Amino acid sequence: MNKTEDQYYIDAVRKGNVQAFSYLVEKYQKLVYTLALKLLKKPEDAEEMAQDTFIKAYQKIDTYEGKSKFSTWLYSITYNGCISELRKRRIEFKSLDDRQISDQDEQKMHDYYRETKKEDQEKYLNLALERLPEDDQVLVTLYYYENQSMDEISLISGLTVSNVKIKIHRARKKMHELLHEMLHEEIYSLL
Amino acid sequence: MNKLDKQFGEMMKGIRIDAPSSDFTVKVMSRIQAEAAVQQRHLLQDYQPVISKKTWIILFIAFVLLMVYITVSGTEPASGTGTGFWSAISGSVDKLRMEEVSSIWQKGMGIFSSVPSIAYLILTASLALWTLDSFLARFKHQASELHVN
């Protein structure tokens, strides 16, 4: 149904109804912006990237063949745009093994823990997610939040399916580890 | 998806999804409208008429040459006794008994009746193509304005 709805508006845009594109902008702007923010970090950069993503999607809408979901196609534009931007800035992602949780971050987590305890697990969850490498944050968000399949994430990121699987598995393990550190046994009572 | 994965997935539904500025859609759509206007302008600039200028010139010269040939070839103008469409018209004018008008009319008609029907066919076809060409150009222009607005 979702795909059909999207297709209806895509066809309308192709026939020249420019205004029909606003439906797609409204529907996908949050996820596109969130993905851009996870990779680029700065809200103003993310907003610009999100705008550019929709402009590119509009310009290339005739090339969308409908073989994948429109969202998959749109997120791949976002992902590739962000990667190109980061390459321009010569910023490279660190792997999970390279990344060390700083003492400052740990202290922040403990502060959160003392402040909120069980009441606000979302904060811990988002904090743990933010500690992951940027590209892993995107993969985890797409897989667990946006329910994109491994194949679709492979299309978006350009990584092989097996690589996506490994990265998501490792990211999940790392998030568990971080949450465990933050909430000790309490997180497991939630699961 | 194993159990642990499923549980993690449920937990992940609680992550924060950020939102861009409240006027995000307006900003994007205004950029897209501008983009569409530029695309449309290119489309109009690229528009090629059905009949090119060159063809029109050739058609015009051919028609003029044909007219000159007919005039120079010494065909006597018909005096209203000939047969055919123009003669029929001039005949009906006679019936109105308007002598002066009818003599001018007959002179004019005489010239036309000497023109072979192929020349009329060429003229009619050219005018039809010209009308169609102008209509298509106007229609395309109107359609582009509608889409942009």
C-alpha cells in the first residue's frame, strides 16, 4: 500500500505535477534529515544535505525504476551525498575497534543513570547509539527503526550484504555493551 | 531475525528521530519550483516547430514560382463561362444582377479559375500545417505554465 501510494505521487510528478512531490518531502523528511545528521553531525549541514537529497531525487525521478522501495532509493541518495561531503572534508569513519569510550562520555552516562534510572531509557538508548561510528548509526537506524532489509541497506550503502550483516551484528553487540555499562542489570529487565 | 535481534529491534523503536526546521517542505518545494521553471524554459527553448523556417521559405518560393508560371504562360482569364468551382461562384454572382460588382468579381475570379487546383491544394495544406504548428506551440507553452504553477 505504501509503495502504491508513493508510486501514485511519483507518477504524478513525472506527468508534470510538481506539487505532488511535496507529499514525498513531507513523508520522508524526518528520516532523511536524521540519517544526514547522524553522518554530518551539524544540524545546519544535515538540513542542507536533506534539501539537496530531495532536489536530486526530483531531478532524477525519471531514473527511479521502482525495483526497490522509493525510501531505499531516497536513502541511498542521502547516504552517498553525505559520504561525498565527508570525503571532501577528509573525515573518515572509525571502526568499532578503533573507538574508545572516553572517560568524559562514561561520566556523562553515569550522570544520566543517576538522574533518571528506569524512567528514561530513551536517553540511554540514544546516548549509546551516538557512541557508535556514524555509518553504523545509519545502518542500525535503517535496519531496526526503518525496517529496511539487509539487501536494501546494501543498496543504500553500497556495502555487500554480508558486510552489512557483520556491521549490524557488531553494532548491536556494542550497543548492548554500552547500555549494560549505563544501566547495569536494569536494561536486561527491560528486554 | 533471532530473538535477541527482535528484542533489540523493539527497543530501537524508541530512538530519537530528528526533525528538520518547520518550514523545510516550503524551502524544498520553492527550490523545486525554481528547478521546474528552469527545466521548462529549456524545454521551450529546445522546442522545434513542426515546419522549419527553411521549409516555409521553399514552400513560399515554390508557390510564387507556380503563380508566375501560370500568369506568364498566357492562360486567358475565364469570362465566367468556364466550368469549375470559381465559375460556379461567378455564375451565382451574375444572378444577383449587380453588373458593376459582377464585372470586377468576374475579373478577379477569372484569374483564380486559371490557377490549377493543385496550387489551391498546396496553399490549403500549407495553411493547415501553419495553423497546427502555431496551435501546438501555444499548447505546449500553456501546459508548461500550468505545471509550474
